[in-house]
Amino acid sequence: MRVLVFSDIHANLTALEAVLADAGPVEAHWFLGDLVGYGPDPNECITRVRALPNLSAVPGNHDAAVLERMPLTWFNREARNLIHWTQERLTPENLAFLQQLPEQVRHNDVLLVHGSPRAPITEYILTSEIAAASLEVMPTDFCFVGHTHTPVRWQEENGFVHFYPPTAGEALALKPRAILNPGSVGQPRDGDPRASYALYDTETHTWEWRRVPYDIAAVQARMRAFGLSPTNILRLAMGR
Ligand code: ZN
């Protein structure tokens, strides 16, 4: 089964549409959290994702904040304003969709979470120490995560955990005990502003990272029209 693995859309419909078009036909959609936050299109993105066939989805920390499952004191003033802005906009159907998302989903040998297996909503896997701790509690051969907005593979090898950056344009045959991040659709932070995602084949266990350009200026114009944060408008073009 050919699966689209994607994360951190962050209310950026233009990037999402570019990813869906670039991926081509897939048999399943696995979404790793953060539908909302930063971008101008929270409702449009939830409506689009909800309708995708064979969808598995987990909530991210921004989704949890909109549902008030996280203390708003964790966020700075700008982020809190954005949470209120999103809350005012979401339709009851889209809010209900976020509410029913499970914190983790398991498909045979793959676990899907936003942050990490230890703390599915909040933990950032940023170091090999954190990756090792995650691998220790991981009940599966593979875990797909989002949250850091950076495409990466953490691989357990001979008792150690190694960090591997993405290999563009080639399918990677995955070996057991690995954590993979497809990068972010709508708010990449690895210095490359193009939308990031991955394709996974459940039979061959092959994984392919992909980048796709989209009309960043159009998204920035919508953010400006809504009076959203100038910092977030700028960083979209820098991939930071
Ligand atoms: Zn995020």
C-alpha cells in the first residue's frame, strides 16, 4: 500500500494542495498533527484533510491548544492570540473532527504520533539521547513523527542511535527500529521553504522524502490580510 505521510500543515492550504498534487494517487493518508496554527486557512485545511480517503490522523500541540487541552500559559502572547483567532473561526464540524483524534495510531509495525512515543503531543525528538529514550518505549519497528518541522531519520544500529538527514529523490529501504520525520507541509524549518512530505510503501518498507514548491507569496498575502504575525509571514519564505 502506497501511503502519503505528512505533518504540520499549520493552516497553509496552498502548500497542502501542492503536496497532494505532487504525491499523485495514494491508497492511504497518514497525518502526524498540527492542522492549525501560523497560517491563514485553518478551516479549509481541516475540511480538506477530513475528506481524504483512508485517513489516519493524530493531533499536534497546536491542535491540542485550540481544544484547550494544553495550558495557554505555555504559549507566548503572539501564539495565544493566534489560538483565539483560530478558535473563533473553526466550524463546529471541524472542531469536532479535532476533538475525536486519538493521540496515537498504530498500523501493524508503524506507530504514528506528533511528538514522540513517550509524550505523543509535546516532546521534540531533537537529540540522539531523546531518540534513544523514545526507541526504548516504542512498541513497533517504526515510528513516524512530526513536531520539529525537520525531515530526519533516527536509526538504532548495534545498540546506538544514529541521525541521518534525508536522501532526496531516492527511495530508502527502512531497517527496523527507526523513527522518521517527513518534515513540515506548511511551515518547514530546515532552511528549505518548499513543502516537505514522504511516501511510504507498507509492503516493501520503502520511504521517500519529497519537496515541492508552492506559491508562498499568495499565503503571505492572505496572512497579511488577516493581520497575522509579521514574524510568521517572513519566516515562511525562509524555511525557518
Ligand atoms: Zn508544528
